[in-house]
Amino acid sequence: MAETAPRPAILISRVLPEESLRLARSRADVDLHSGDRPLPREELVARLRGRPGLVCLITDTIDEPLLAACPDLRVVSNVAVGFNNIDVAAATRRGVVVTNTPDVLTETTADFTWTLLMATARRLIEADRYVREGKFTQWELMVLLGGDVHGKTLGVLGFGRIGRAVARRALGFNMRVLYHDASPAVGAVEQELRASAADLETLLRESDFVTVHTPLLPETHHLINARTLTLMKKTAYLINASRGPVVEEAALAQALKEGWIAGAGLDVYEHEPKVHPELLGLPNVVLAPHIASASHDTRIQMANLAVENCLAVLEGRTPPTPVNPEVLTRR
Ligand code: DGY
């Protein structure tokens, strides 16, 4: 009789959608942390003893000391496209595969970027409050005026999958699109999206909306700072649904308070989940709690892909979306 391979042991660091848990349990012995806060580090280490697989969230910090303390670990599968919570270089050195969840969240994140952009420009949150506070007592010509979106210039910082999906939506608003990226897009993509490459300074000076879609890297940390904010138009809006530390929050608060720019829409924060206290008191910033990919369908797809990535590595197959594929070829 053919021997069945032993089921791999994995830790899932937070509750996932039921469908993803079922998938994991069908092929692995699952230790699930069902609490509503991230596992404290010592407990994470203890529960990873003897477990080669981890499915984790961006709220789990997987750094060199943790990897050193967990010699059984073979795969860290992040339920996110971003992976700045993981020291990938350290994982690679130790032969640990890191995976993420690109593609499945691109369109949903682009949709939400536009939600933020429109809500910010057209002052939707202030308008909602106005109605709830009983201030809507008559139609007025000069109340809650905002910025137009159609026909304006959209500046996309970071022209990867999500930046491009955001730019594609701008076609419907008949916008001019500028983008800035370390690697320029090929001509066919520029043509399809009617987008032109620009240096950072030109993009900031000419855009009516600047939307950030860069990963968090040493070179993008505080890319938006006091100097770059002063390059923007006074009538322009900043939108960030990428990573908080790309924007220097204290400088942004000053810019919004002193009218260097017209407004901002933020889904992410420099010291998440803390928000700079000055931002909380400003009317010209729309604040969301890191929900750009938070649609029912997309969160299920992200979690399923993360589970699949983890199981694939442990079952000896190539995971669908590895971050450090060089580890796989070394095996
Ligand atoms: C990601 O995927 O990186 C998001 O920030 C969480 O959805």
C-alpha cells in the first residue's frame, strides 16, 4: 500500500476566512491563533517550534531574531502584497521561503484609492457629518465646495500593478496621467493608459492629485516630506493607500494646516495603528483604517492564496507567488 506523506504542521497567526481555514485544515495540521491581537513574540516563537509553516499578517514582525529562534521554519506566507513586516534578506540567508499575495488585490485596492480620492476632493466625510448634524436646512450655492476630478492631472507615484490599475480608472475621468517609477513602463502600457513618465519634481508640480503606490523601501521612506509637499500645487490632493512611512506625517499635518496643499486621503499611517494627533483634528484629511483591499471577495482570495503558498512549499511544490524564489532553486 502506498504510504501517505505526513501532513505538514502550520501556524496561522490570526483568524482567516472560513473557506481558507478549511483549505488549510484539509492538508495540514493547523495551529490557529484565534485571538484578536497579534501573538506576542515569545508565544509566536513557542508555537513555531516544530512547525515549518507560518501564515501571518502584516501585523506580525518576522525579523532576523525571530527567524533565528525558529529553526524549523521553512515558509513565511504573508496575507498581503506588501511584505515590509518581514526581513526577506534574513529569510533568504536562512533558506526560508517568503510569499505574498499580489494580483488578487490589485483591482480592489485601485477601487479604494479612487474612493479615497473622490471622498477627499468632494469632501464626502464633511458632507455626511453636515447632514447628520442637522445643518442641511436648505440648498446652498457656496457650501462644501470641493475640487473637480474630471479633466485634471493625476500623478501616480509607483507604477506597478496597483498604480497602473489606478491610472486605468483615470481614463474614465478624462484625466492626464503622469507617473514616476524607477523602471519606466513600456510604450504600449503608456499608450494604453495614456500615461507619461515624469521626474518626481515635475509630477509633484503638475499634478492635481498625487497618489502613492510605491512599496516601502529605504529609498521611498519619507518620499513625501516637507520639501516635496511644498512642490505640490496649493489646490492639489495627496492620496496614500500604500505604506504609511512613505509619507512624513508631521510634515503632512503642517501642509494641511497651513494650506500648502488642499487635502489628503490616507489609508495607511507612519506609525500604524497610531495616527498623528494633528491629523485627527483636521477637516481636510479623510482617514481610513488600512482597508484598501478589504472587500469580502478579495480578502478571501488573499487568504486562500496565502494558504496555498504555504502548503505548496511544504508539499514540495513551487508556491504560486514567492517573494524570494532564489531560495527554491537552492533546495
Ligand atoms: C497589502 O496587501 O500589503 C495591504 O496593505 C493589506 O491588504
